[in-house]
Amino acid sequence: MGNESGRRFPPPPVTFDVVTRRAVRDGQCVLAAAGGGGTTAPVVLCEHVAPPLLASPRRASLRAGADSRSAAGFLRELYRRKRPCERLEMEPRGLLALTLLAAASAGELEADGGWKTDHSMQMVGKGPCNVEVRDSLTYSEFVHWYAYSKPVIIRGITQNEQFRALCSKQSLLQEFGYRLVRLSTANTYSYQKVDVPFKEYVEHMMKPQSLDSLGSDTFYFFGDNNFTEWDSLFRTYIQPPYQLPGTTGAYSFGIAGAGTGVPFHWHGAGYSEVIYGRKRWFLYPPEKTPEFHPNKTTLSWMFDTYPYLTEADKPMECTIHPGEVLYFPDRWWHATLNIDTSVFISTFLG
């Protein structure tokens, strides 16, 4: 494909697909990282990409850093000059800025990432919040005030725009649609497991939670991730920077419909971040066992138990949104409830 000098960008509007290390051959303009490593990532911008990628590409350089305006100007200049298909060496942050710009200009980077929620099926709202929320936090403050004592919500602690873009519905189905994922039942103990293609789960099994269904009958995609097959996605995630001494982070990634969630359980300390949607959390300290049935869903607990709790028995609770990270200490009881169709990732510190 070294003779591609005749290929030109079509005039705007143009659609882009946000994909890494994979070219999409659909006749549209494509922005795709074609692989590589080190400090740069090869990128191909052209009207139509077919393998092999450019054999003798012309080179250019974009060093946009964290300034997306530089990437915006670069993209506009490509359109203005109608420059032919090129392969560019970009620093990762420059690539990210240009990728997000291209997606946004095509209207593909929707606020919900394409993970639509039927609001007529929503049965709960975001509720109150009595968990402390911090807009900034030093490591010493984290260790002194929260690490071993109480939950906290931290805003702006991670910068996961690239991971968020790759978690859009279109991107995930395109990259992982035919790969098997392991579903678990949404109950407290003795999870049952079933393996299904990711596309089948998203299009046929992922539905709003029914009040009539038991947690032991509700299959839910969370944890049990194949880190080899999903490595290209997880490598783009930037986990919260504060760790407990002697621990490392292990990821648990999930996608689920409105009203779903996991009833009360506990394990080691960790973080939870919502990529799309909203997730409501209910927490109790280790010494205070909540009132719940291990095979009933969090949604049924919300209707059958939560309204009748005394003030002394009510949990700590809050709803986290994209851009917020919840930290929970070791052995704290917690239950979750997805208010919307949600994409989320937890980092367990073990």
C-alpha cells in the first residue's frame, strides 16, 4: 500500500471508530492504533484501511501532550489540505487527544458510550450521600484518615479518558463480541458460573433487574475476567495511585443493566470506579452485620428492608458517577446497585 498517495479524506462530516491496534474495514475513515510499543504508537488515518497497513508510509509527528487543542488544530488542517492517508508516530497522550477529538466530532463518543438505559425501567434513584467526598487528597491524608478506617469518594484521582473511549458499547462489541465471558449469579455466596459470548450477554441477557428474580437466578458480568484476552483493554486503565503497603491491585471489570447489583458481602480493601452509568453503594463497618437475605437481590432489599431501617441501622451510602472513585477499607460490608446500565471496574488491594 505504498502507493496510496491518491487516497484522500472525504469532506466532513466523517465518522471515526475509536479502536486500538485494530483497523476497521468498513469504508469509513478510520483512526486506529496499529500496534507498536515503547514511547510511541503508530496511527493510521485514511479513507479505507486494508491489511497490510502502509508499507512505506510518510512520517509526521504530533506532540499534543495533554493539550487537545493541538490535536484539534492538526485534525482540522488534515481536512483543510485534504492530505492523503498517512501513518503518524504519536506520543500516547497526543494519540489520546486526537482519538477523543475524532470520536467526539463524529458524535460517537456519547455521554453513555452507547450503553442506553430505558429510564421507564429505572426503579431507584441516586439517593442520599453520607460518605465523605474529597476533591483532592494527599497520600498521607489517605493513609491517616481513610485507608484503615472508613470509605471515601475521591474525585479526579484518575485520568481514564482513553479507557472510557475503549469501553463504549460499539468498541467493546467490535473487539470482544465473540469472546467468551464468565457470568456469575448475583448472590452473596456460592456463585454459579456460566460462559457465554460477550455479544450474547450484551444483546440478549443484560436486562434491567426484575423484582421477582432471586440473586441466585440472576447472571451478571463482573470479575472472572480473562486477563489474557482482555489485556489490550486493561493495559489502558490507570488505577488509583494510592495503595496500601504490601499490596498490589487486581482488577474486576463488569457491565450490567439497570437495577442489577450484588447483595451484601465483604472482602479486602479496594477501589470502585464507574466508567459509564451510576452505581449506588451501601456500606457497613465490619462489626455491624447488615440485615439481608444472601439469595435476594439488592433491588429487592431496597424495597423490602431499606425503607424500614431505623436511623441507627441505616448504612453509609452514596452514588458514584464517572470521574469519581470510591475507596472501601478491608472487611467492610457492602452492596451495590446499578442505577443505569453501567460499565465499571474495581481494583482490589491484595
